[in-house]
Amino acid sequence: MIAKPGRLLAGNEEIILASYEEFNRIPLDLDLTDQPTHPPRTHQKTIAEPVSVSGTGTFSGKSVTTITFEPTDREGWWLDRTDQPDSLPIRVAIDNVWTTGSIVSNIVLRAGSPHNYVRMVEHIIALRMGLDIDNLMIKIDSGDPPLFVRGSLDLLEALERAGRKTVNRPVKHVTVKEPVTLGWDHGQFVTLAPHTGSGVPKLIVDAAVNFPNAIGQQRIRFPVNYTNLQTGAEARTNTPYGKMLYCKTVGKVFADIRNLGYTDQNILIAKKTAYHNQPRLVRNGKSLEPVWHRGVLDLLAAIALIPDARFVGEVTSYKAGHRLDCDLITQLYLKDLLTPVGNG
């Protein structure tokens, strides 16, 4: 456990120290750190054959979007808009982050033309961190990926059906040179700490959320592996009930949310003291769906934006979101804070 902040890259030190004390007081709802991490690999992999998944777009009402995963000789994960034939694929990398949204928080990647973008990529690219797929071409026929009823499980199961093919390139790992923290004025923070020792490179997540509604305080700690990726992939985006009503009424005057595909099935809606719909991932009578979503489909998506290697070490997150996550990854490059691990 990272019990105190690292070198503060941004934020008020007094506020972040107080927030860390608050974070450390939150009991662990689930501690899975005794689980094994990924089996060690020496060579990169891509998928063996193409596989497709379709679903209703997140921002475009009832239109259907198809995602096709394909093998690639390119290194890394890539997004290719098939409806933009004159545009190059977008590499999943921090330098291609265009925005993290406003009313609807999400990571948008773009390269070249302003039309060559993909919204809400986090629920796709987070899978990179828990799978043995280093190189992947993601063909998509619009900039609006589906928001599935089962979170990202449809995507995860499709990638399992695709099989694997070994690539003659070494698997590379990086970590931070020292513990570093990025924080904001309301106590939000993310800390990255180095991988230590000579064991199998691994990534440990300690994530907590704190909402003034039915979600309340939740905290989980886990190694990034396929089992925990599968659990977190089922966790839907959550939203306050009031924001859901806003999107369905006043929000319809805004183009960004007029056709938002949120339903009672594909998101978790939290009222003040209870959930509006049925929560998932219940443990000891408490739904951990929000913190699983944060720890896997949000936080790991930002870590996946480190494009040239797999990040290993520890990440601690409290009350943070996409913008803070992406700002921290940007700082890693601005301040030259990454270093290879082992043969990386």
C-alpha cells in the first residue's frame, strides 16, 4: 500500500496530505493482492483472427456501431475509423488524447483531421492492461463505440474467441523512477509508485471512491490479471439520478447529450440512499460495481495510454477521474519520469 503521496507534480500539498489521511481510513472492501499476476511472457502477441462485436452507439441514439478486432504488425493498440478512409489509424497513446469530455466524462482520442476521433475509448483500451495482447487493430465504423448492457464483457469475450499469435518482438515494461502524485483542490489524487524487486513485473491497483449518495465510500486493492479484468469489465458507468434526469430533460438541448444512449440497463444510477436500478458485483451486501468500474475500466484506460511498453508498479487512486488520470500520464512524459524494467 502507498500510504503517503509521492513527489507532488501538481496540487496543494496540505490538501493532498489530508486527502491521503482520509483515503487511508477507508476500509478495504476487497483485498486480492494475494492473487497471482500475469504469467511471465518474453514475446509480444496479437490476435490470431478477426472478430466483430456490434451494439447501440453511446452518443448517437439508436444507431448501431460495429467494432472489429484484427491482428496487426504494428506495435501497440490502434483505432481505425473505417468511415474515414483518408485518415490514418489513431494510436492508443497519451499524445492522441483530444479531450476528456465535459457533461459526459470520457476519453476521446484523435489523430490528424478533427473528424478522425473516437469517443469513450476507455471501455475498450483498458482491456489492454489485463490481456496478453500487445498489438491490436480496432476497426470501428463511427466515432461512437457501443455502450453495452454488460459493460465491456462483450468485447472481452470477443477477444478471447480471437485466439493469439506470437510476434517476434520482446515484451517491454516500464515503471516510474520514483513515487509521484498528481492532485487537485478537492482532494482528488492519483499516485504511481515504482515496480521493485526482481520478481515478475506486475501492476497493483488500490482504488477508492467517495460519493455523497448510495455509492458512498468503496475501496478495492487488486493485481491486474485476467480474472480481475473480467470482474471489472462487467462494471457499468455510474451516474447520479439527478444527472440522469437532467440528460433526459433539459440536457436534450445540447448536441453532446441529446441522443445519449444511457438506459436503466447499461449504466448504474445512484439515488441519495439507494440505487435506482439493480447494482452488480455485490459483496457482503454492498455493491462494489462503482469502484470496480473506476479501478479497471477508467483507471487502467489511462495507464494503457503509455504506448511503448506495459507499465508496472503500483497505482493509487482516490476520487479521481479521466482528466486527472490523463494529466498524470502527460506529466510522466513532460518530466521524463519513466524508466525501463528488466529487458524493457
